[in-house]
Amino acid sequence: MSAKHPSHSFDPKPVLDLIASIEADLRRLKDMVEQEVEKFDPANPHNKSPDGKLTEEGVECCYRMFDEGKSRYSVSQQMKISFAAATHRFNNWRKLGGKKRTRALLG
């Protein structure tokens, strides 16, 4: 009497389809995060209006840098604004609640 081994055929297609689906989701998520990082760029020209004043995006960029614990000096250097302007933004950021403030959406 010969022992019969049950046939364990493995179909890789559903697993490969699942992996492809997960990879596609991860790519979409990565693209979304990268776009957000690009918008949150102190050197982005959209942060300043033609007259050199900060746009709404620029102000939010300052606030996010303060959220990260950056100093007024660091913000002034990275945003290419005066220390006085960075101090003004820092004081406004604190009035809005600091890290607990409601973030504005960028772009």
C-alpha cells in the first residue's frame, strides 16, 4: 500500500496580485508625502510675493519650522527673512497655540 501525499499546489498569482496592490498603494502614499515635503520647502519661491513679503504658504512654512523646534535664527536663515520678521512670525505662532495650533493646508 503506497501512502498518498496530498497535492499542495500553490498558486502564487493571488499573492503576487496582493503584493502589486500594496506596492501601488505605497507608491501613491510616497508621492503624497513627497508632494507635502516639496510644499514645505523654505526655499520655495511661492513662499514670498513679488514684493518680498511672505505669502500664506510662507507663513505656514515658518510655523511648521517652529513646530519642529527650529530657532528664529534658523527660520530667518532658511526662509531668507530678517531675524525681526522671524521673531514676528514666532510671536504669532505662539499666539495661535504653538505646536497645538491648527495647521493650514499648503497649496
